[in-house]
Amino acid sequence: MRHNKKFNHLSRKANHRAAMLSNMACSLIMHKRISTTLAKAKALRIYVEPILTRAKEDNMNNRRLAFSLLKQKEVVTELFQNVGEKIANRPGGYTRILRTGFRLGDAAEMCIIELVDYNENMLKETKKAAKKATRRAGKKAAKEEAAEAVAETAEAPKAEEAPAAE
């Protein structure tokens, strides 16, 4: 029976699956972004997010629990020194999965899983998108910007001609 067995087994035995998720979590923490299949990325998200939550508070117990899951001292150090500080004020959702298409060999759905706070390009785009106004305000703002642009172009030649006349 499958009672209370809802997670994806990824066609692996328990030891193999634990080792694979541990290695993938270490790679994600060290490189901040990895490319994998969608099923593995979803399983990795479930595995790594509680570890990242523990990394917010740097104490011996949290370090030992993280080390028991990750098994690499360098990764635990990186996690608590750099990643933990960067995600300290985030309430959750530390990873992002971006689908990239299908693999040529077996048509498996591929994706990139990354730490949210480490993608500066996405952070810049969200700041630009936040400035977007409503339609009504957008029309008014567009008219005001057009008027300002006309005023600037009208003032610019006068400023250039004045020094030439002197």
C-alpha cells in the first residue's frame, strides 16, 4: 500500500535518492544555480528549503543538522556565512524553478533551479516592473512625459545658441 507516501521516489532506492539530493543541494548552495530535470528540481526544493530556513539562525545545533544532511564542511560554511545572511529577511520561497524546455535524448523536461536572492538580473526586472502604473495614470504620465520631452528639446537649442553668440 502507498499510504502517506506522497513524495517522488525518482526511480531510486532510499539511499541513492538521499545521496543524490544531498549532492544536488550542495551544488545548488555552492553554485547558486544548477540545471536538472523538473522532477529532480521539485524534489530538491522540498529537500533544501528547510535547510535554508535553518541557515537563517547560525548556532551549533542548526550547523550540525545541516551537516547531517549535506555531508560537506565547505558547503555548510558557505551556507551559514553567505547564503544565510542574504536570505535572513525572506519569510520563505528561497528557490526558483525556471523551465528551459525538453532534453534531446529522452525528452525529459529540463529546468534551472536557483536561489532567488542571487539572481541580480531578475531582481532588477522586478524593481522596474513595480513602477508600472494603471492605464489611466499611464496615459496621464505619458502625456506629461511627452510635454517634458518637448520642453527639454525646446530649451536645449537655446542653451546651445547662447554661448555661440557670446
